[in-house]
Amino acid sequence: MPQQQHLIGAAAAVIIVVFVLYRRLRTHFGRQPIRLGRMRIRIVIMSCIAALLAVNSISMPRLLEGLLAGLIGGGLLAVAGLRLTRYQRSEGVTYYTPNPWIGGALSLLLVGRLVWRFMIAVPAAVHHVTPAHGPVLGNSPLTLAVLGLTLGYHAVYYFGIIRRSGQILSLGPEPI
């Protein structure tokens, strides 16, 4: 019976993760309405996560370097993404269409890295041994670099969308 509960918990976790990833991927494709409040909240959340990761990594310079490299790379990637983003006003609503290649590649990179780490870490944790390949769970500069890349990209990208939407709205109502 306890093993069945463990499997049910694992299945529920997988379903939740797949749902969250689906929602995240959906924001990278097609026309999206600009929702300033949600974007501001996401910027704050991503900045807080990045700050917590940085504070947690202060005692291990390799991890902090990986995180900072990812944040800087994500910010630069966001600037490129903002240049490729298209804006449109329709029926009083302002929309943006992100470049699907950048968002899709970034999401696949994050998912791929997380899957790889879990494939290495879970068997090692079950058998109570150090992973045969790569650092122990929570001690990988590459994983923090990929997380930093994702956090930096989205924080800077949403900031740019908010800034650009202010410029679009200052132009006045859409032409008839």
C-alpha cells in the first residue's frame, strides 16, 4: 500500500509539472495580450528566485558564477528577443507576438537540463550514493546557468514589453 501511495504522488507531480510546462510553452507561441500586472508580478517573482539562488550560492563561487553568467546571457538574449517581437493593437487591446524560436529553444534547454539532472540524481538518491556522472544534486554550475538564463531572459523580456507597451499606448487610439 505505501508503494502505491508513492506512485500516486509521483504521478501527480509529473502531471503538475507537465501542466506548468505546457502553460509556460504556450506563452512563447502566437499572439499574446499584454497584461501589465501579470508581467510585473512575474518580474518580481523571477527576481526574487534569482536573488535567493544567488544568496544560496555565495559560499560556492562556481555556482554563483554559473548563475551570473546565465542571468547576463538571458538578459542579452531578451534584448535580441525584444527586437524580434511584433506588436499589434486590435479592438483596444495591445498584443505582442514573441519570437517562437528563442522562447522554444530556451524552454527546451531548461526542460532538457532538468530531465538530465533528475535522470542522474534520482537513481543515486535511491541507492544513497554519489552520482556517477556530474556533481551532486544542487551543486551544478551548469544547471544554475540554465536557470539563470531562463530567469534573466523572462525578467528582462517582460520589462521590455512593459516599456514598449507604454510607448504604444502613448501613441493614442488605434487608427480606424
